[in-house]
Amino acid sequence: MKVRKIPLRQCIGCMEQKPKKELIRIVKSKDGDIKLDITGKGNGRGAYICNNIECFKKMEKRKALNRAFQQEIDKEIYNQLHEELIKSGK
């Protein structure tokens, strides 16, 4: 019998490993646009975060996106992502 492995990803907020489907992907496109990728299928470099505001605040405080995308991320981008997270109902 073949055992199916569940893909795990690490939240850049709380640093816990969780199933990919439980996390929200933040994607940086080739154009440099950074946004939430609710589908998890968008093209570009991705980072994952838990589905809650607490992890978002931890990620923002630690500037985890700066490390994930290897560039300086403007405070305005964090604010935009925060609004998108609230609008998505997560």
C-alpha cells in the first residue's frame, strides 16, 4: 500500500510546519508585485503564513518577508497584505 505524503510548509510568522492547504501563500511575481495568493497556484516566489492575524503581526515585526524575498519590503506592502488578509475573511 502506497502512503501519500501531505506537503508541509513553514509559516514565516510562527515558524511552525503545517499542511500546505492550511496556510496562505504570499507571492512575489517576476514584476516584483507582492500579494496574497489565496489559490496557492500563482506564478512567482512564495512564502507561507498561517491563516490568522497573530502570525501576520509576528511576520511583520520580524520582517520575515524581507528575508523570504531577499529584498527590502516597504511598510506599505505589509499594510496592503494586512488589508487583503482581513478582506479574505481569514
